[in-house]
Amino acid sequence: MIDINQISILIVDDEEDIRDVLEIALKDIGYTVFLAENGEKALDLFKSEKPDIVITDIKMPVMDGIELLRRIKREKLETEVLMITGHGDMDLTISSLKNEAMDFITKPVNVDILEIAVGKAVEKIVARQKLAEYTEKLELLILEKSKLADHLSSLGLMIGTISHNIKGLLTNLDGGIYVAQSGLKSGNNKTVEEGIGLLEQAADRIKKMIMDILLYSKERKLDKTVVDTKIFIQQIKDIIKLKLKGTSIDFICNDSHSPPTLYFDREFIVAALINILDNAIDACKADAQNKEHEIRFEILKSSDQLVIHIKDNGCGMDSQTKEKIFDLFFSSKKTKGTGFGLYISNSIVKQHGGLIQVSSIKGKETEFKISLPDMA
Ligand SMILES: Nc1ncnc2c1ncn2[C@@H]1O[C@H](COP(=O)(O)OP(=O)(O)OP(=O)(O)O)[C@@H](O)[C@H]1O
Ligand SMILES: [Mg+2]
């Protein structure tokens, strides 16, 4: 319920006696009261004090009650205005009604009638407040419902995509087992190795997919810590070295302009960067051109930003592909990609208050620039 003390009333009348009577009666009930002896002063007070209710005489010098009513409604439409009318003010009364006055109190003012009229105005104000609160709650509910629907539909899409990928992976596993077994049967070690290679690839993809699903479903707060840059870069190098085994792709890390320490959620940023580096490796492998492939990795400090560059000279991508790379489940790799990677990298960088920018030339190169606010 509303507190009467919170309701303020502006009384406007050129007769001091009437102002006094109304003031005493309304203050007694607990309302906050302001007084003005003419329309102009009333308007100034209205603008500075923003009262909820205005009680005004209809006939006044300087500015009459109707003009005041009009101006108040123009300032703040929801203000409740009560008009004090004398006998024979019929025309003015009709005019007030047309200008949305709430009620009338006839002179001489009866205090009981005044209380009832003000009480009705307060009820109207309370009802309007409640309606605004309900509307706000309803809007929140509708928003939550639509978020839930979005979540459910992306969950459905996710289950569909993952099942499809797992089916593809099972085929790869079957293929690996078949090749390894036939190598064993014929005593051909090379074929066995080939089979194991296929199995390793499939195991790698399963691992990555599970990690991505875990990251996607884990909505946790960032656990930011100060990270030693050299140790961090070494961690990235170790992970990438394993991934590049058996390829001729060069991984070049430049830490000469790196700040000594970094500050972020290490687990998340490693995951975000490895997804981007995984793509760089895939792009180099997918590039049909016979050239020396390399991936460059660099961490720089630029004013209050930490900037991480990852550049590969792999297959690149066209502008249509570039538009979609951060979309969940967008992948151009058919069964070899889920389209999780960059969606997750982007979410992690955004959660840090950062940004990923991409430039690419099809058939030539791709560069990812990850900017993070630097607070180390
Ligand atoms: N360095 C890059 N060079 C060329 N294309 C890229 C590069 N990085 C991303 N892409 C494009 O962006 C798409 C989306 O990448 P994303 O990492 O989200 O999914 P994915 O690699 O296909 O699958 P996943 O990472 O889930 O295994 C890729 O399929 C590819 O078309
Ligand atoms: Mg990827």
C-alpha cells in the first residue's frame, strides 16, 4: 500500500483563507502540501516539486484554473487535478472536464468532501502505479519466456547436430578399426599404423567436441587471475606442438613485445585461443597450394588493450563465410566440424568485455585479432 506521506499536493487559490483551510485539513491526514496564490507561481512550484495532485480554484487572477490545468496536463499528463468551483461556474466546469480535470469541489469547501475527493485521486494514482508494476513484471515474464524458447530450440538444434557428428565419428572409428584389423591380419605394420592414425583422429575430435559441449553448457563466472605471459605462451606452444605432429606447419610465437603478465580467466582464454588455432591448423591442412604453411601467434599491449594476433597462411575464406563464422553450428567442414569453436571463443572474449576481429583473403590468409581490456 502507498504511504500517504509520499503523496504531495499543490493547493492553488488566490484566497488565503481557503488555502489555509485546505492546508490544515490535508496536512492533518499526512499529505505533503505546497501552496500557491496564483497560476504562474503554481506552475513554477509544479515544475520544481512535481506534486502528484493539484487542487486549484477555477477563477483566479493572472492565470485562471483552466489554463493552469491545461499547462499541468501538458507537463505531466498523469497529474490528478481537482477544481474548486463556485456557483454558476457551469461553463468553466465543462471546460475543465474537457481538459481532463479529475473532480470538482464546490465552494464553500466541505472538508469531508475534500477528503473523499483527494482519497479518490490517491486511489487512481495507486492503481496506475500497480498497473505500471504489473506491466513491467509481465514484460519481464514475456522476455524470460522467449529466452527459454530460444534456449530450447538451440538445445534441440544442438542435440541434432551433435548426434549427426557422433554418427560421423562412429563411422570414422569403424573405419580405423577395420584398417587396423586388416593390417594386423595381413601382418602389415604400415596399415596398422594407418588404422591407429584414423582412430587417433577420431579420438581427438571426440575430445574436442566434449570440451566444447562442456564449455557451452557451463555458465560460470570468470575466474580472473594474473598470468605469467611466458608460462602462458609455453602452455599454448605445448598444446599446438602436439596438434602439429606429423604436419609441416610452422608455429611461430613472437613474445618480444608482450607485457610480462596478463589478467584473465586462464582456462577460458586458453580454450578460446585453441579453438582459433585449431581452425588455423585446419585451414593450412585444407589449403591445396603447395607452399610452406605457418601460423603466427603474438600477444601485444596497445594502450589499455591486450591484443592477440593469430595469423595463418592457409585456405582463407570468402566474405560470405566470414559473415557467419561466429554463428552457433556454422561450419564449412561437413562431418569434420561442429561449428562450436568460434561461437565459444566469441562468447568467452565477449564475457571478458573484449572483441574478436577477422580479416581474410580467400586462398591466401586469415588473421584473427582478439582485443581484451588489459587490467594486469
Ligand atoms: N583460419 C581460418 N581459415 C579459414 N576459415 C576459417 C578459419 N577459421 C574459421 N574458419 C571458418 O569458420 C567456420 C566456423 O569455425 P568454427 O571453429 O566455429 O567451427 P568448425 O571449425 O567448423 O567446427 P568445430 O570448431 O566445432 O570443430 C569454419 O568451418 C570455417 O569455415
Ligand atoms: Mg573450429
